[in-house]
Amino acid sequence: MKRTSLARRNALLSSADVSWGVGALAFALLALLVRIVAPNLFFQAVAPAFRAADVVSEKSHAVFSGLSDASKLAARNEALVSENAALANENRALREKESSIGALSTLSSSGIIAGVVARPPASPYDTLVLSQGSSAGVALGQEAFGAGGVPLGIVSSVRADFSRVTLFSAPTMVTDGWVGQAGIPLVIYGAGAGAMRASLARSAGIVEGDIVFALGPGKLPIGTVVRVDGDPSSPSVALQIQPALNLFAVSWIELRDTGPAFAASLSWATSTPL
């Protein structure tokens, strides 16, 4: 009987399936032993992994921060490009004004320099509103000149601080002049919308590109013949005249009293109200 009991006990001890409770107890004892012998063993084992994770996190943050900074820099560069373009346009406009004022200053020391504060389409067509008025010496009937001494029109209305110039292209304007180097006299009519017209005998031989002049001090180009219309059987032709200056881009003009000869050449009343 003793031999049978020992055999059963040995079978239990040599079994491959050890009880989970025994295994858990052994693991707990092992962990306790490691804790007592080497208390920082687990931290030292996992510390490299934590350090690697920190490095990866720092690099990722640097990459995303760099992307954000690049977007901000791109937006800033775009804003600077727009600002530079605006400044370039402003400088160009200032240079144009400076050159136009310089051209006007060479005309006469007795004229009144006035800035154009409104032009078509902001003002009625074939009129300019100026920044000078009677307080600066502007008077009805004074002639307006652009850069290069180009006649533009006459002062048609005056207030204390501003005035208005009616251009030679206005439909109400009629003035004497001549065309071509031969100085063929003609009457210039305003056609509206910045254009002028005149009629002349076909035998005068006027062609496209001939210069049209207006009365005034010196030889003053008022425009250029851009088209000659007429029936071959008619003895006269119609001249379409384009102003010598772009009337929609004039910024500064000079006002002068050109005398009674010029006033007499106008078939137009200067008492038109603003």
C-alpha cells in the first residue's frame, strides 16, 4: 500500500501540466527577487525605448512646425509681392505726374497749374474738373493746355476752389484752326466722346496722319486726322480728328489767358453753369 501511494505522488510531481497557482507563485517570487536584487532593472530596460519615442516626437514636431512656418512664409511672401506691385504702380503714377508737371512748367511762367480731380467717365464726357478756382486766379475763357503745349479746351465754369474745362471735343465747341504743313484753314467741330471733326475741299489733298492746329500762342497741335471720309463725286471730304493727348489720362493742365484773338475764334458761350 505504501508503494502505491508513493507512485501516485511521484506521478503528480512529474506531470507536465503544472498548476497555474504554482506558476503564478513562482513568477511572483521571481519578480520579488529581481526587485530586491536590481530595483531599477525594468526602468533601465525600457528607458531606450522611451528615449527613442521622445526623439521621434521631437522630430515630428519639428517637421510639422517647419511645414506651418513654410505656409506662413509663403503667405507673407505673397503679401509682400502684392505690396511691392502696389508700390510700383504708385511710383509709376507719381513719375507720370512729375513728368507731366515738368512738361507743363516749361510752357509759361504766367500760367496756373491745376490738377485734374475728375475726368470721364467720373465727370461728364468732354469735360475736366480742376482743383483750382477763382481763389487761385482761374477765370472764365482761359485756355487749358496739356503736356507739350497741346490745347485741350477752355474754362467754362468757375467756383472758389474748383473749376471746369470744356474740351474742344465737346459737341458745343467750334473753333478755328488749320491743317497740314501748308496751313489750310478749317473750322473744327467737337464730335463728343473725345473726338473732333471738320469739313474741307477734296482738292486740299488732306490725308490720314496730317496734324491739325488750333489758334493760340505759337503752332499748337490739337489733334491728328485719323480718317478722311467722302463720296468720290462730292467736292468736299469729312475729316475725323483724334486729340493729340489721351483726354482720359490727363492729370495736370496749365490755364492761360491767350487773349481776345483766341476768344474771338470760339463760337461758344462760356457762361454754362456747373
